[in-house]
Amino acid sequence: MNTIVLPVGHYQGVVHPSGHHVVRMGWEPIPLDDDGTLDVWGFAHGLPDHEGRWDRSAVIDAATGVGVEDAEPILDGLLDRGLVVEVTPGTDEAREFAGYHRVRPLLIGLGRADGEELDGIGIPGLTVALRARPRVLEVWEWAHLWPDLWSACEALAEAARDTGSLDASETDPDQVLSFVLGALQTLVSHGAAYLDHRPSPGPWG
């Protein structure tokens, strides 16, 4: 089974005077216990130059490599808190995960520079974080418009059918989800998107 790891939430920085690092999930700020916990959560994002799936063993190895002790129990604690998820593409659990989470884009679309074949995502005038393949760019550009990942996959599949595509990897929502999960690993590892809980009413109603 090609189970992958994905982080959930958006890093908000350090809260003083407690010194806790804070990750926001939905409307809720979640404190991280210590620097080791932050490191493991950070490595759950993957590494930009890594090829292939990013799983729990990769997270543990990366965290251990920078001196984090007890990386495995820290990761398990983050999984228990919902700050990290393990997902196996092509399973009922993957669809359930997709129904409770959404993608939120970060950075700016940069288009194509002269001589480039892929569109860039990054900060204008400063950096190109990622040159994204067309379908990965599509996930970054459009999937956030729906309240959850599963709704986005259904919409992307419908759009492909409307264009006349007969490719099940583009027209079947479950197969689209499998692609989207891989695309998310690419986008998240380059800082171009993050995962969050599906929307819920805010603190003001």
C-alpha cells in the first residue's frame, strides 16, 4: 500500500510569552509542545527535492537526521491530534479524508518565463517555488473553490468529461483523488499550498 503522509494546518509563528509555536486548523489555534514537535510537523510536509511518495518512515528519518529524539512517538502524537494524516490512495479511507479536508493555495501564479514549458508558482520578483505540471497547477488553481477535496475531485472529473476526455484517471473522481493526493505532496513540499479542515462557521456565526 502506498500510504503517504500529509500535514494539516497553517503555521502561525511563535506566541509570546509562552514561546509556543502555533498551527491554525480551521478557526482554532493549536499550540505545538516544543521545537521537536515543530520539526516533525515540518518534515511531514516533505522535502522539495524528494522524488516519490513521502511516508512516515521518511518523516522519522528526516527528523532523526537533524537530532530530534523520539521522532516516531512525536509523529504518532501529531497523527492523534489531526495535525498530520496518513492516507492510502484508492481506498474508502482516502475518500473519507477528502470529505473532511480542503486545500488552500499559497504564493502567486507567475506564468511562464521565456524558454520555460511549465507555469511557475512563487513570489513575484523574489523566487519561483515550483514549476508545476499542468494538472498539478490545476489542483493549485481550482481545487480550493470547493468546500472539500472530494467535492473538488468530483468537479474536476466532471470538467474533464465535459471536454470529451475518456481517460478514467481524469474522469473518475476516485482516480482523480489519487492524482490530487500526489499533487498535494508536491504543492505542500514546495510551500505552494496547505491542507485544512473543511469550512465550518466562524467564531462570529
